[in-house]
Amino acid sequence: MLSRKDIRPRQIPHLLSHGLLPILVDYRLCPETTLLTGPLPDILTAHTWARTSLPTLKLLKSSITISPTHTAAIGYSTGGLLAMSLSWTSPHPPSAILSFYSPTNYQSPFWQTPNIPSHSHPYTTTPFNLLDCVQPNPITSYNIPPNLLAAGGWMTPSDARSRLILHMNWRAQTLPVLFRGLPRAGTPHPESYTSMPQPAEEEIIKASPYAQVIRGNYKSPTHIVFGTKDDLIPWHQAEETVKAMREHGVDVGFTLGEGEPHLFDMYRDPDGKRWGFLLERVGRL
């Protein structure tokens, strides 16, 4: 869901004012591909490009000097996991990682337990074709049509791709969909994909920050941001990962937004309280 175009506008000038040049990255989305063959290698390729190719380009603004040895990775939701993955997939990990409300432990029992996000219970028994949203080829962005009035700008049960995300929660199918993908719309017998077996643990470990931390493969200084009302990923999971990081000597910080939902910094913020909160707790890192 979403794309690099949904990066929060206030955050770009803030990064620039602190000497950071934002490079906005799109990656292939699941379920048209799998987590291990699409998003993870795409982010690694982008990070390698920023370190090796970007410094050789002639920029329009000559006052900007690129330092290829100092990179930071910032990501939101699954993008936060991808940012964290650079700590063990890149031979030159980022100097810092900032992860917003991302999954951090795919070995947690939570992912194999049904989860009913807020206000979605009335739709749990509504039949639908799971494959309706799956494109013939991988895509790098998806936004719900404006006329469907997506909650928070990104999800609504009237949208086929939103229904897939809800299904992944309702039926504990997040890991099977992410690690196995789904066939294109129109594939016969779509009902056979509604309850796929969980992936093997050795596959899960390859994309799980917690697993990499306890194996000593995660070293990058990291700050994790979560809301206590996140109904898609439990903040306690991040808390356990932060604890493991501290036990393994990783420089880590943890910011909790009381009462804030998933993607809370995308929601309307007319009084600026959410932005002010982030500036106070994270903006000076």
C-alpha cells in the first residue's frame, strides 16, 4: 500500500535543514512478489546506489556535498522493517535507522494468531475473492481511489487490496502472504489460498529484526517509534525487540505515542500536536 509519494511533507524540509538529503525509494510490493525476493533486495539495491552511484552524479545544486559513508535509513510500517533489514543485509549498514511502527519480530506468536483491527469486525464474515487485487506483475505503489473514502488515507473494506490486508489479520495469514505471495487475479480456485500454511522458520528469520539481533547480526544505532493504539502491530513486540537490542549492545531508543494508531503521522494534524510530539521526541536525534 502507498508509495514514496506519501512521505510526510513536513519531514522533508526538517531532514534538509539538518544536512540530510532524502532519497525517496519505491520497492516492489507483496503479494505480487515475496518479501525475500522483492522488497528486501530492492531496498538493499537502493542503499547501495545511494552509497556508490549518487556521489558520482552532478547535482543541480552545487552546494550539496554527498558523504557516501554516512547514510541513515527511515521507514514506515513494513518500510520500517526494510530500513532495519539494511543492518544485516548491507555490507555497509546505515549509520542510523529510524523505524516507525514496523514489525520487528516475525517469530512472535502474534503473527500466527487472528487479529481483528478496530472497526473491522462487521466485515469478517463478508465473502470476497482474495485474488481480486493481485496484479499480473509486481507494482511499486498503490493508493485507494479517493471516492472510496479510505480511513486515514490508506485503507477501507470497500477496496480489494484493503480487504486483503484485513484478511491477513483476520485469518493469521500475514506471513504466508508476505513470504509466499499470491497468484494473479483470475487464477482458478481462489479459495485455496485463504488458509495457506505458515512459512518455515529459517525463511522467517531472514526478514526478522529480532532474530538478527539475538544472533548478533544487528549493529546499527536505531530508534523505534510506535503508538499505543496500533491495532495492526502490537507495540509490546517492538518493546521486546528494543530490550533485546540493549542486551546485545545496540544503541537504541524507543518512543511511544500515547493513544496513537498505526500510521498516526499520516492522520490530520490541524493543531500540530503530532508533529510537535515527533519533533520533541525524535527530531533532535
